[in-house]
Amino acid sequence: MEVFLFIALVFVYILTAFAVPELIVKRVWLLGFVAAFLLTALSVLFIHTGRQTVLMQENEMNWYYFLYLFGSISVILGAINLWIYRKFVFRLFSASDLDDEG
């Protein structure tokens, strides 16, 4: 499932990269990443407040799937965002920029 999700999101990224201005592409993908992160955080919060020490029951299975799905989406969107902001990330971690700031 993750492979198909990865392929679909990369395909959508390629389409948006060619069809929309760069600033809009950055905003859309960052917004997607933040939304997936918030949904993951809400899922973790729900699982944490309803925690049990026994094995998972059938009615809780959907929340674990929800957490896994949006966790996977967060990782993929994070990789796409790193690709979009790669120049900034390289500049941020380059030693020459740190030396110039004093």
C-alpha cells in the first residue's frame, strides 16, 4: 500500500510542479504535510486517552489503521517537502553560512 501511495503522491507532485507556480506548490505540499501531521497527532491523542493494557479489540482496529495511514502519509509528504526545500536545507546545514553569521 505504501508504494502505491508514494507513487500517487509523487505523480501529483510532478503534475503540480508543472501546472502551478512554485510558491503555490510549496504552500500546497506544506499544508498537506501539516494536515497529515495534525491528523496523526489527533489519532495518537485519541489512542493515548483510550489506552488499554490488553490486546487490541475489533472496534479499535480502525484507529490504529488511521494512525498508520496518516503516519505513512506524513513520512511521504515530509520527503516531498525536503525535496522542495532542499536548497534551503542545504544552505541551513552548510558550514560556510554558519561562518558568515559570526
